[in-house]
Amino acid sequence: MHLIDRKLKKNLGRYIFQSFLATVTIFIVLIFIDVVNHPAILASLGATFFIVFTIPQSFTAQPRALIGGYIIGIAVGIMFWHISHIPAFAGCFVTQRGCDTVFGAIAVGFAVFFMVITDTEHPPAAGLTLGLLINKWDWFTISFLIGIVIALALFTRILKPHIIDLR
């Protein structure tokens, strides 16, 4: 067992370059997204950036999984947010937390199901589904999020010859 990756010595420049790219891209996102009001969205993006910049050859880093997973995660999260705020459903629970717990679990289950059947599995997007259900969100943030994911997919496509799996 090694404490330091054996490939580090051979690929130190790539390790630094790819980590730097992740740092710069998340910095740009943090400029535009409110950290206090959107922590779950940022957490899912942070996990996505990790995947894209450390294991770019993996299936979950590919445009189909990245964009498709986020579209499903967003659609299901928003749909269940609306369902959870229907008075007939919301009134079935003593607290909003109880409502969020039940609908959050169902929403993630639906997102996972739809990602699996459409072959667009991207785990951070399932987390986004839950984040949209329990946190504040607005249409600007959703639009910006979709733009970031599409740009990230294009960016990694362009950089594909210059980035490697770091695992």
C-alpha cells in the first residue's frame, strides 16, 4: 500500500494542471452562485468537477452521462419540489422536514431509475435532485447550472488529448 500515487512522479505536471483547472472552474462558478442559498447545488458541482478533472476517461465524465444526468436530476428535483408543495401532499406531514424526507427519497429513487434506464448515470446529479428539493433555487441558477455542465462537457472534449485519468 502506497501513501502517494505511483504515477505522480511521471505525471506531476498533469496532476498540477488538472487540479488547477478544477480550481479555476469552481472559482468561476462560485463567483456567480450564492454559496449560502445553494450549498447542495455547489456540492454536486464540486463532485462533478472532481470526476471530470481526475477521471476524465470514465463513463460518468463523458458528455452523455454528464449532461443527461444533470438534465434528469434537475427535472426530477424540480418536479418533486412542486409535488411536495401541493397542499394536499404537504398537509400529510407534521413538518416540512417530514415532507422533504419522504419526497427527497422518492425523488432520488426516480432520478436514479431514469438515469439508469437512459444510460446517463452521473452520481452527483442524483445528489442535485435532493438538493433542489430541500434547498432554495431559482431559474437563473438552474439555467446557469445547465450552462456550466454543457460548457464543462465541451471543455473536457477539447482538452481530452491533454488530460489523463489520475487514479
